[in-house]
Amino acid sequence: MAQARRIGEQGRYELIEEIESGGMGTVWRGYDAVLDREIAVKLIRPDVVASPAQAEEFARRFEREARVTARIGHHGVPQVFDAVLDEASYDRLYLVMEYVRGISLRRVLTGPGDGRVALLPVSWAASIVAQICTVLSYAHAIPVVHRDLKPDNVLVAADGTVKVLDFGIAKLLRTDVTRLTATGSRIGTSRYMPPEQIDCAQITPLSDLYALGCVLHELLAGEPVFSGDNEYQLLHQHMKVPPKPLRTLRPEVPEGLEALALDLLAKVPEQRPVDAYAVYERLSPHLPQPGSAADSLALTHGGSPSGLPDPTVVYRQPNAPLRRTTPPAPSLGPVAPVPIPARVDTALRDAIRDAYARSADLAESGRFAQAADVLKAVIATAATALGAHNSRVLGLRRQRAAVLMAGEDFQRALPEFDALAAVYARTAGPGNESTLECRRHAAYCRANLGQATVALREFQEVLQVVSDAAGDASETALDLRRSVGVLLFSEGRRTEAEGVLDALHEDMCVLLGEDHEETREIADLLARLRGPEGPRPY
């Protein structure tokens, strides 16, 4: 396995994969080794820094813009964790930010690649633009002007929240910046550029509102406001040509939204809405009400919006808690005989071995999330080569689930243990050791997720099988009996709990001795059970 690239003090930030590249910079998905979390790292390419003086200027601008980004203080802007000029390499600048898993509006507007563009429901478009307004209102209050607002810089996260990217550093990382004179510069993207920005006149928050009008028009019409053959034509259209009213392109667009788009696209800044809050107020009638049902995705041209998460959720279910149900594990399909190759490809064998070793090292240092992701990466490759039910693949999945459980990520570990238990039960039998181990771990996860009743039932069922096969005195049986006793107490069944733990204590005195650490632990549990406090379940 290739050595991951590390930057920062003592190699704190580990770069895993490049996810975006531009003329002046690259964006990487990585990990913070100290906090064990995914991050996005934006790097300035060293080859674009021509001199130490230029590097120093970049460093000053980078630090200033990073501070401004951090000051915005809104969840719709990816959080800034660190901004660094690497002292070991003076021309290496980087910004460490929150990593957002989301879908770009550009991907949605591009469509499936067959020439068709799926138009978003009106409420979806309004919800996206309304969330952008909220972000802009926070930025403009500083004041900060984005200057490059466009679908490429907007993500919709998995929970439907909108994230606006590249505040402040867009002028450093954009490849489509055109410098005009030494005293003025045109910074932005020509397809979304307001007339005053084209003319190198004063840029204000109203300039962002023009770009927002371009985004609103494109979300509702499925095409840009202007589509010149070259940059000169585009700039001329923004300066001189009136935009087409939305209802001439899509009749079902409400009149209020058509009027709002035209006002945002006014050539003169003073003729646009006064601020982002005013835009939000005009969008409000087109937003779903709290408690309302989701719009169906019967899109005008068919298809779906490229898997776009529902951006109306934040208005239909404001401040909703995390869903209580655990997402189901991917279906493994029917169990069929899988041909096992005569030998495992050497590269795959080495990748599996390295993933185990790398994951173990990460888990040992408390970096459980990254340790699990290392295993996840090789599982997909191994499953393709060996089959989903190959013993090596199942072993990798068990190890990943165990790592998640060790890192107390019970929400993700539980469905994997459930799925593995089902596979082992079908292939090796319900009494197989692997089946029972996965069921036991699943019960443990449920207990820690507050699902005490279901966890108790599963512990008892597994204990029955283990006891029938090996008696009540095996190491596994003793552990299960302890879990049953504690969960009985948590369910308020004190008499039953005392009976289970009392019998367990007697057996452990015989098997391990009264002074053994685990025997004393059960004695303490009984003392607390019989006293005023009682044991603490998990």
C-alpha cells in the first residue's frame, strides 16, 4: 500500500485522495490524525508560485481570506479548522476544512449526460436558493462578497442542507480569472458575472444577488440565463441583453418567482432587491410549510435530479432529530455457491494484509473512524474479485464492524453485524460460532443505542444456544450472563436481575476465585443492585 502523504506539524493531516484540481490548487479528502475525522484540504500548487515574494503575498491573502471564511459562522459554509503556510516549504499553502459529502448543483444541472436535463420541482429550487440567501446574509453582514457564486460552488448535503463553497479563496483557486489591468481585475465566472463586475466597477453584496438570480433562473429553466458562443458574447449579454422571463421557458413557474428572478438580474445594482433577506422574504411563499409532505419527483423531462437529497426537509421538518431507525445494510442477495479461485491475486492478497495492518495501527492510536474506512476501501475490491460471501470478504467486514464498535460508532456497526449474522446463519448454521458472535455484538450495539428490550431478548437467545452447546461456564456464556443481568436491571426487573447476577457470582467464585477482577466486578454490581443506587447499564 502506497504511503499516504502527510502535511502539517508532526504529519497531523493525512491526504487520502485528490477530489478536485484546478489551475492554481487542488482539493484533497483526508484525515485529521489527532481528532480522527474526515477533512478537506485545499492546497496551492507549488509550481504556480514563481518567487518567495509571491509566496509571501499568497500567504497573506490566504490567511486573511481564511479568517474571513471562519468568521461567517454559519452551518451553510464549511467550517475552517486550520490555515497554514508550511514553514518547511515556503510555497506550500493549505487550508483545512470540514469535509462535506454532498452533490454539486452543477452535477444536477448537467443531467445524466444524454442531453436531457431533469427540472427540479419549484419548491426544491426555491428551497435551495432560500438556503443560499441565508448564507449570503451572514456573509454580507461582515461584509464579505463571494464574487463567484455559481452551481459549481453549491453542494446539497445528505440531510438536504445547502453548503456554499469557496468563500474568500475563490479568487486564489479559480482557473477562469481574467486580469484586465494593474489597478482592476475581473474575478469570477463569466456565465454568472454581474455587469459591474464585468466593468471592474465597485463590487457590493448586490453583485452576489445578481449571480444568485443566475442560479435561480438556471435551477428553474434548466439552462443558463445567457449562452453565448464565447466569453465576449456572454459578457456582452450580461451587460446589454435583457434575460428571458422564466414563464416563457417553463409556464408552471409562479409569477412571483419569475418577477424575483428578473429583479435579481437587473443590470443596475440599485434596481435589485435591497439585500439577501429581502430575497428570502420573496421566496417564503414558495417554500413548503412545516409538517407538509415532500413533493413528488415527477420532473418535467423525466428522470431524477441525479440523486439530489431533498433540500425542502429543512423547511418541512425544521430541527428534526436524527432518524431513529438504523439504515438497513446493503442487501447481500441470495446465497449462491461462489467459485473460489485457486489462488488469490498477489496484489489483492497484499492489499488485504496491508489493510488489516494499517487498520490495526490506526485503531491502536484511537483513530477508529479512519481505521474502519481503510478496511471499507479494500472490501469493495475484494468482494468484486472473490465474491460477496467469500470468507476473506466476510472476515474484512467483521473486522470493520468490530472497529466501529470499538470506536463506539454503534449506529454504523449494528446493521453490519446484523447482516453478517444473517449470512453466517444461512451458510454455516444458526449455532455456528461466527453467527453467535455477530449476534452477540449486534445485541451489545443495541444495548448502547438504548434498545434495551430487543438487546436483552437477543442476548438471552444467544445464551440459550451457547449454554446448550457448551454449558453455562464457558467464557462466552459468562459474558452473556453478565449482559443479561445488567439489562434486566435496566428494564426494571430487579428480582430477575439479582437472580442472574447472584448465580453468575457463585459460578465465577468457583471458576476464577473470589479475588479475581471480574468476580469482584459482579460482586460490586450486586452490591449496587441491592443498595440505593443500582448498577449502571452500559
